[in-house]
Amino acid sequence: MVRLAPVTLEGRHVRLEPLSRAHRDELAAVALDPELWRFTPTQIHSIDDLDAYIETALSLQEAGTVLPFATVDRARGCAIGSTRFGNIDAQNRRAEIGWTWLGRDYQRRAFNTEAKLLMLGHAFERMDCVRVELRADVLNLKSRAAIARLGAVEEGVLRHHMILPDGRLIDWAYYSVLREEWPAVRAGLEEKLASHARP
């Protein structure tokens, strides 16, 4: 059975802390970048938008459907983005990892790789998931490449699945990692993380 409880996941580069209102000011320093929200239903263009984002995440956590995190740069001790478990289906032992964003200066580095390693490990080894899902807008080639690099399997596209605030229809590309695939995926992520750490 998938167990839901706020938890802190700690690695060498990042610490994933339960998202709270206390993270707001640090997140504001990186969140108000329009490029971060180009391919997402979420749109954060003001402090009010960020406050609403945090409040929604906390409300959904209280309802038992998501586990939201602040992604913290351990070296600097400050929040640099956010991610979460969502669409949690306890009966069928599956969850989605997503709603992930990092300040632009922190992308293409060890932070996201380690965060995914920590989250997938928690999903399969603590939450007892048999399946973890990830998705990206089909137009977001950068995110799709990042998900593929994790070792997730592309399953297909949900066409016209959501409508953005500007009216654009999103087609989601869906990916998954299954419990039996996790050991190989973990080994690949650990190798990638080791290469990030080399000078």
C-alpha cells in the first residue's frame, strides 16, 4: 500500500523538504522567470501566483493526493525549485513524479538527477509503488529528453489533454518506470550523478 506522509529526502547535492510557506521568499528569487512556465499549465508570474501555487499544493497535500517538496541546494542552504509526487493512487500502488521546476542557473546540473534518484527510491522502496509515471508537454523537447535520460520508458501521448491559460491545447507525452526496472534505472542515475560530481 502506498504510504503518504510528508518526508525529507536528502542527498549529497539536494535536500527535498516538505514544501511550506517558509520557502516562499527563497522560491520567489528563482520562480519569476517566464521561461520556466512556457510549457506548463502552472503559470507563476507574480508573488501572488507563487503564494497561490504553494497554498494549492498544501491543500492537496492535506487532502492526501500529493506530496510537494521544496528542492534545496544543500551547499547554499536555500530553495531553488520545487517538485512533487502527485496523482497518487494508493489502491493501484502508483504515483506520478512531476510539477518539477528549478531556477535556470540550477538546470542541467546534478540537482534534478539526484532529486529524481531520491524520489524514485522513496517511491519504490518506501511507498511500495509498482509504477511511477512522468509526463511532459510533447513540445517541451528539453523536458522529454531529461525524462528519457532518467531511464523512463515512453508509453505514448494523451492528445489535447489540458488547456493552457492562453488557450493552447497540451498533448502530454507519458513515461513510466516499473518496480522491476528500478534497479537498472537506479544504477544509471547513480552513474550520471557520479559524472556530475567529477571536476
